[in-house]
Amino acid sequence: MTADLTTTVGKIQLKNPVLTASGTFGYGEEYAEFYDLSALGGVIVKGTTLEPREGNPPTRIAETPAGMLNAIGLQNPGIDAVIADKLPTLSRFDTAVIVNISGRTVDEYVELARRLDAVPSIAGIEVNISCPNVEHGGMQFGIDPVLTRDLVQAVRGATAHPLIVKLSPNVTDILAMGAAAVEAGADALSAINTLLGMTIDVERRRPVLANVTGGLSGPAIRPVAVRMVWQLARELDVPIIGSGGIMTARDAVEFILAGACAVAVGTANFVDPRAALKVVHGLRDFCGTHGVSRIADLVGAMETG
């Protein structure tokens, strides 16, 4: 018997729990050359801002042990171009499309959500709260529960689309941030974004990245991500998308057992463009091997006693 891989993230229905993490899959068109994107549960598109951004100067990516650092700087064509040129292409596939948004002020986030509210083809909006708020001295929205609550509440009022808040791991209490987002109206949480890191060229005695620091992703951060998903799922009654170093189906199962109802494959897409598809197939095989009829039965099924 073939396992039922369907799942829901709040009001978002997915044919399977495998999504592609924002910033690792472009706007889908690049990967459509390798396989039919309709096989995925969904695609979370590259972080989108109100105006076009060129991003940071190179070097912007550096390989690290069991991971990579990136400081791309949210390079994107801007929300109007995404709506006009990118989303129509993705709508050809039978998969959920979620748009990740980033802003420098609450008003920018609100305007992004307002424009996307008029796009019926998308399944939801993912709010990246790891951005610096220029109105508060550059403090990230995602490291202060008050800023998190105010931002999410404002965005919630601008759209009827399901709202997913992507949490930053660069905090002392991930639960406080998740609770603030849920209180303000988030329909789901995405955990986690990248960890802040840096690497140094010891011959030149200079940072490898032109931006000095960058976001660490890949298998190196998976144990941290799994722990944070478990903490959130244990205390908050909210759907969670787990992400952070998922390379195989067994990695995805870790997140699901910890409490995630869906997972996002990120850095693995750079290693193997078919990585997310392989995770889908691997989950089906895992369920068959272990006699699991519904993937939903594994959500939060980790035993600690």
C-alpha cells in the first residue's frame, strides 16, 4: 500500500510535506529543467522586496564544513516583476506557491502583503523577520518579541492569504518569538532561518565574504533546527515547517517526528538539483518500509520516555 503523504500547513493543502526553502530554489524556473515541479508539495520562492535589489558585492557564498555561508543580500527583481513575470510561470505547475517577503520597515512588509493579496494563484505568504528594521536602529524584527508581534499584526491586517512567519535562530528564546508571531495572527511558523556566522581567509587575514558575516546553512545546523522545532511544537498549537540541513528523507523524518507537519529543503538543492524530489520519494519509501500509512501519523511522534 502506498502511504498517504498529504498534509496541511494551516489552510494550505499540500500533496506531500516537501517544500523548497526560500533563497535556494530561485523562482522555480531554474529547477523546472530537471524535473516536474508538480511532484513537490510546494515551492517557497526567493525572498522578495518592494523594490529591486542587486544584493551584496562578491564574494557572497563560501563553503564551510558540512555547510555554507551566504550573504547574497536579497538580490531580486522586486515585487511587481515577481507578480508579473515569475508567478505566472510557477502557476503552470500543480504545486503550492508561497512567496517569501522581506522589508526594512513595517510599512514595506504591509505593502508587499497588500500587493500579493490581489494574487489568487499563491497559496500563502512567508514573512522573513530576520531583516533589520531601519526605524529601530537596524535591530532585526525577529530578535525582539514586541517588534515581531507588531510586524506580524500589521501584515496580518493587509492580506487574507495564509501567513507563515519564518523565525530567526539567532535568539536566546525561540519560543518567545514563535509565541509572539502566533499571538499576532500567524497561521504557521517556519523554523529555522540561517545562523549568523563568518569564515576567515588566514593567508590574507581577511573575511572570505565581502559582507564579513553571512547566514550558515546545511547539515551543520540541523541539530539546532530540530531542537528548535521540537521546542516550538511542544508548547505552541500551530503548524510548523521545519528546515535546516535537510539532505535526505531521513533528515526530513527527524523534523516531522519533532513536530513539523512539512519540511523545506534548502542547501541540498545546490548540491543536487533533484534533492527535494528525492526527499519526496524517500519519504514514500520510508513509510512503506516502516508500515506507516499516513505521513501525518509521524508528526510529533518522537518518544522521550
